Amino acid sequence: MSHHLLEFKDVRFRYPDGTEALKGVSFLITHGESVGIVGANGAGKSTVLLHTNGHLLPTSGAVTVGEVPLRKETRQEIRRKVGVVFQNPDDQLFMPTVFDDVAFGPLNLGLPPDRVRERVHDALRQVNSLAVLDKPPHHLSGGEKSAVAIATVIAMKPDILVMDEPAASLDPKSRRSVIGLLNSFAHSKIVASHDLDLILDVCARCLVIRDGAIIADGPAPEILSDATLLAENNLELPLTLQGRPAWRGTCR
Amino acid sequence: MSLEAAYSGIGRLDRLSYRDTVVHRLDPRAKVVATLLFVVVVVSFPKYEVLSLLPFFLFPVLIGALGGIPAGFIAKKVVAVSPFAVFVGIFNPLIDPATVAIAPGVAVSAGWVSFASILVKFALTISAALLLIATTSFPGICRGLRRLGLPALFVSQLLFLYRYLFVLVEEAMRVVRARDMRSFGKGSTGVRVFVRIVGTLFLRTVERAERIYGAMLARGFRGDLPSMRREALRPSDAVFVLAAGGFFALCRFVPVPQRIGSLLQGLAG
């Protein structure tokens, strides 16, 4: 199924202020793959994600989604295929109620009201949030907001799901349920995060990005157990691989 | 009033609007039209009119009672914004010193009468507006306005104002808290610090606006905020608007208090 491909070919990007954020990024993600993107702060993770749905356009190089090359004119088409969940759910949820927010994308796709209602209910059921249907976003807890933010994107039935720190600042239980949620999707997934345990649980493949370039690309368990590589990128071994000795000290 | 207190006031107004009463169930359009009529009629009274305005209090009292809105809460809000009305009218007694008799043997300057008239009109219109929000919810009012023909752009702006007011105030509260924790009671109200805080908030808001716009584009935004709700006007909405309109007309064109007065006199005599 070639239409779920996502390819970056020597993508370079320079911000208007002159910062060169991407210096030739290339990778190919095939159908159903789940890929983690890790790297230090400012390495270029978010810039890569913003290219996947055409929020930013490469200064040079090419991004291809399915068979569609990313250009100004094809952005709308690409946004139907690639759903991006932003890091802060308060930025993602801008409508007065949860229902209106989840319905926003499907309505913009021009679906008839019955289908929109169906999509909203399906999406919220998938993230276990049907109970908050009529609430305004500012009355939700952090975990509920994150779940609803994911629902707003899956309601558009994208081929590829892209997420920036999907579980940042969630309590452990909410984080665990977001991980369960991500694993339940058959979509191709791209997840950028500093939460390496989350990447390990969700992604089979992992890219390491440093200074605007991909410096490692391989199976997630292999990359995430390479302590030297991680340390070079301001990262450390996932906690589950660290093996902490049992507590034997005394409290004073 | 501290920022926290103001915030909890808005939050309470917001929560009240999610109740389910006879008034809450009316169509937003019906309530918007009735409230607008009310405001126009009240403001249309001549400037020395006080007595004829009093029957109009029946409208907010009824809406508040049927909508289960605590009267004390609305009264407090009205008092909180009353300085505006007081400043508008406070010089009337000086500017307008002609004396008028308000009761047999009691005369005051006409300025006091017009001042009282301003205060009554103010209390009436503000309480009606607050009750509209407390019984309709802000998004409901926006939907009503949109369906009454207000341009989509204005309505989108109002909806964003509502959605991000809470986010912005919470952000401001965090910044102010951080300042207070490190200012040890000294200079925490300094103008220079305040100016910087406002600047920080402004920059953060601009950045946030960019991120929100990105999120909107990612989901196919092209200029209008679509809404699924298609409320149909019911007979009860029509009855409400007609009854309210009829009551306003009666009180506007018939001096009700005077009629009641002469009726009572007739009974006594």
C-alpha cells in the first residue's frame, strides 16, 4: 500500500531568522511502521514534524506523502493524509466544547452531519473519552485533554499519525493509557519524545536526530540500548533498561 | 479584586450556564433577541424617568429565579462594575441644579433624579446581560448571534476570546504567583515589573496564537468555524419572545406604577 509512504529526501530548512534547522534529512517510512524520533533539545525534531503535513515547506529537498509531493498547492491534500497532534493540548483544542472540537476536522472535510456525528463518537470512544463529549476543554484534566487532542486528529482518519510529546506532563496512569492507545492504532506513526521508555513501548524503529541531521536509524531496542550514542545526544538509557539496585540505605 | 477572585467569578458564571432549567432550554436566539429588546427599551426612557423603570426589574428577577441563578451573585457582579455608571452620572446634581418635587413637600435638584435614572438603567441592563450569559453560555450566545446573521469572522473572534480567556488568565496567574514568591513583599507592585509581565504575556500569547493557527490549518481550517448544532425554534421560544416583548411594550407606553397608585387610591377612597 504505497499511499501510506512518507519520504524525506535531503530536506533542508532555514527559518526566516537564518537558523538552519535541517541540514539534509532523509528517511523513508513505510505502511504501518511506528517510528520514534529522539534527540536533544533544539536538534530539529519539531521542525521535522512540522514538515510532515506542510506546516513548513522545505527550503530545498523533497517531502513525499504517498505519491503526492509536498508543495504549497498540495498541502490541503497532504493534511488529509497526515494527522499531527501538537504537544500542548491547549493549542490543539480551540473550540468551545469537546464535541465541536472533534467535529472541526471532519466538518472541514465536508462530511454530512450524520457521518460527522458518527466520526466524533467513534474517535472519542477509541480514546475512552465519550463521557466528556459536551464539556468545554477548560474543564478537562490534563490526561483528558491529551486523549481528546488525539481524538480530534483520528476523527479525520489520517493514514499517518504524527505526535509531538504525546505524554508530556501526564501522570503515570494517564501516560500508560496514552501508550496503550498508541499501540491500538494500526496507522503508520511518528512519535517525537524525550520519553524513551514510551518510544521503546510504542515504536519498532527509532531515528536519532542531531544538529539538523539524522545520525542513527535502526530498530528501537538496539538504538535505545546504545548508552554512548544516547549520551552524545543529551539522552540516557530508558529507565526500564537501567536496572536500579534495590533500596538498601537508611533514612535519616 | 485579585486576579484569582476575578477568575473564579468568570468560572462560576460559566458553570452556571451548563445547568438545565426552563430558561436554559430556551433557544439562544430567543434570549438574545429578548435581552436586546429589553436593553433598547430601558435605554429609550427619558433622562428624568425613574418610577416607570421599576416594573422592568420583574424581567431579570423572573429570569434569575426560573434559571436558578443566585441573586446575590448577580448583585455582587453589578456592584463590582457600578463605578463606571457612578462616574458617568456623579456630576449631574451639580450640572443640573433646577429643583423638582419628587413627593409632596420634598424637592431635590433635577440632577439627582437623572443620576438615579442612570443607576437604575445601569442595574437593569447589566443584570440582564449577566443573566443572558449565565443562562445561555457564551458559545450558545455566539451560535445565536451567528444564526441571527452576525458575520462568521466576528463570531469566531468571540469564540476564541471565550476559549482562551481561561488559558490566558491561568498563565497570568502563574506569572504573578512566580513574581510574588520571589519579591518578599517588596516592590511586588512596581510598575516596571508589571510592564515586563504584560510584555511576557503578550509574547507568549503571540506564540500560542501561531501554534493554534497551525493546529487549525492541520485540520483543514479555511476561514469559518463550523458548528453542527441546528437548533430549531420551538413554540415555547416564540411565546417567550412575544411575552417579553409585550411586557416591555406595556411598561414602556403605559405608566404602570402610576396606574397602580391611582387604582389603590381609588380602592382606598
